[in-house]
Amino acid sequence: MARILIVDDEENIRASLKAALEKRGHDCVTAAGFAEGQQFARADFDIVFLDVFLGDGSGIDLLKELQARDPRQCVVMISGDADIDTAVQAIQIGAYDFVEKPISLDRILITVDHASRASRLLSEKERLSGIVYGDLVGESEAVRKIKADITRSASRTDRFLVLGENGTGKELAAHLIHRQSKRADGPFIAINCAALPSELVESELFGHEKGAFTGATKSRKGKFVEASGGSIFLDEISEMPADAQAKILRATETRRITPVGSDSEISVDCTIIAASNRDLEIYVAEGKFRQDLYYRLNVVTLTLPALRDRSEDIPLLADHFLARFAAQSGGTPQRLSDEAAALLRRYPFPGNVRELKNLIERISIYCDDTVITAEFATAYLPPATSRITANLKAAVEAFEREHISSIIADHAGNMTEAARHLGLERSHLYKKMKKLGLG
């Protein structure tokens, strides 16, 4: 049954609605006006019945507060003398429905059934989205803050900057922003800016007309057009050429883009989520990234912590991955022993959550027991990796080995791009790989 809040300054309306809904098993709370309704604004209700004209304030203003807190809230506006403009305004703000007085209880009950069904469908969609795209798993203070910041800001702005080392979950954060944004029903388009050849960046992002350049045999939509009505995720935006940065700046300012080879502009409407593993302030100071674009994107900045800085989350993440792998393979769920969990917490994980996920997958494949012991896990950890037992040289080499491997994988084996990303000459990268024993 639904949990329902009724906000109306007429006592008879509150009483009759409450009685009718509770008779059918719903849990109802009433508020006599704007101020009292505000007190319940942060509570969790499945449905809110809200009068447009309250004795001490405007129901429309309270609707805005409720929607700002949670745009998925099912709010049904009720009024005896509201005009069509008010009804349209309420629906545009986010109201689920609009009911006129005198209230028909049959109409109210039908509305509750429909709103409850819509709420269940939305919850199921979010649950399935979490399964498909994953979530930011963890109970550390740093992860709780990231999630709280996303919940607070996702429906209020459409520009985000997500920072963090490789493997910390920047794309997972982007998916979470999208799922909680006002464009959650639209597409989520991800593009790795570092993997794009410089000569094709503008075509990929903004599209092109037929004949715009050699090989353009037909017109093509760009990623911004594909993402219109949803979100675009610009991963590793720090690697984007300067001329493309200028066009992205214009797109964020005007919400209009121009395909390559075209004189006509196209309107786009999407949430822009940029990400980087670089310190963009340093890049701006060095002239590698446009200052105006940095400030334009830097509306809400989320900095994802390295796994070594939230080691208390490692056992939770390990259990999460073990459960996922068991579900995928149809095998028996496994768990870490306390000693194995403590062992993993001491390992610095230079590759962050991505490295932990790969490690747990390897262990789960080769371990035949339900409980994974510390002795078994040790065999799959890189040598000399513990902060406690490793000497400095071994620890540095282990970090370099994992980091270089991760960057090469991110660039699909393109050594030129990997070297550029690492800030090395390609010949220097080959020498370092040989020294570290990387093929």
C-alpha cells in the first residue's frame, strides 16, 4: 500500500481523503498548510496530494520544493478554482496529475492506483538500471558524500565534472547522474575523447554532411545529437584538441552545434558530464585546457576517491563482485574470510576498483571452496605489493606495471596514444615496459 501525504487548508477535505484512503489500506499523513507541508518535504511519501491555494502560501511553490528534492515524486495537485494556466504550470513543473474540487473519491482512488503503478515501474527501472550499469558500492564517508552530492544536484543542473584516477568508477558516477537527472528517460551516450583520432573529433561529436571531407560518403549525426534529450559523457576530456574544446564550449553555452561541412546549426538538449584523470587546474595553468571551458563545466565537481583512500569499502566491493560473478556463472556464491579481507585492505590497488574487480574474478574462477582464504588470495596478488612488506623500489615498480598496463588497455593497445597519455615518448615507454617485464 502507498504512503500518502495530504496538504490542504480545508479540514473536511483532509479528513475525507484520509478516511477514504486509509479504508483501502493506505498510510496517510495530513498537513494543514504550506508551513506544515514544508516540514514533511524531506520525508519519503509515495504520493502527495497538494492544494494549489493554501492559507499560508502557494501550493505551486511547495510543488517546486518537492520536485527540487526528488523529481520522481508523484504529486497530485487539487484545487477548486484554479484556471487552465495554473494546471499547465503545475504539470510543467512536474506534477503527476491535477484534480478539481469538489473531489470525486472514485477519481482519487483511480489516481492513487495509477500513481502507485507508475512509482513501482520507475523503481523497477532504476533497479534494472543498477544491475546493468552497476553502482558506486561502498559505505565509506567519501562514497556516501559522492552519492549525496549526485542526489542533490542531478536534477538541478546539467553540467558536471567528474575527476579521479583510472579505475575509480567515473563512468559509473556518470550513469548515476544520468539516472537521477531530469533527462533519465533519454539516451546515455559515452565517448572516450582520448581514443578519438584528432582529425575525427569534430565529426564524431558534432556530425558531418555528405562530402564534408574525403570518405564522408553520407551525412552522419554526431554524439551530441544522439544524446539530445539524455546525457553525453565525455571521458578524458583533457585529451581533446583545442579547436574541439572551443566548439564544446559553444555547445554548452548556446545548446547549438554545427556539423562539419554545414552552415546550419542544430539545437541539442542534453546533460553534459565531462571526466578526467588529470588535474585540470594544472592543465589550465599550462595552457593545455581552455580556462573558459573548465569554468563552464565546473558547475558541480565530483572527485572520486582512490580505493586505497577508502580501504574499508574493499570487503563490500569484493562481496559485490563475488555475488555478481556467481549470478553470471550460475555457481555457488563465495565469500572472503576475515583474514583474506584484511589482506586485501592492506594492498594499495594502484588500478583502483577496476583492478580489484579483475583480481576477484580471477580468484573466483580458480577457487573451488565457498570461503576464500588469505593463503589462496595471496597467490593471485602481484608480488611485493603489500605496503607493509614491500620495499619502496618494488612498490613503485608494481604501481608502474599496473598503471602502464591499465593505460595501454584503455587505449586498446594504441602505443602512441598510451605514451601521449602517460606523458612519455613512445621509445621511452617501450624501454620502461621492457624493464618492468611487460610484453
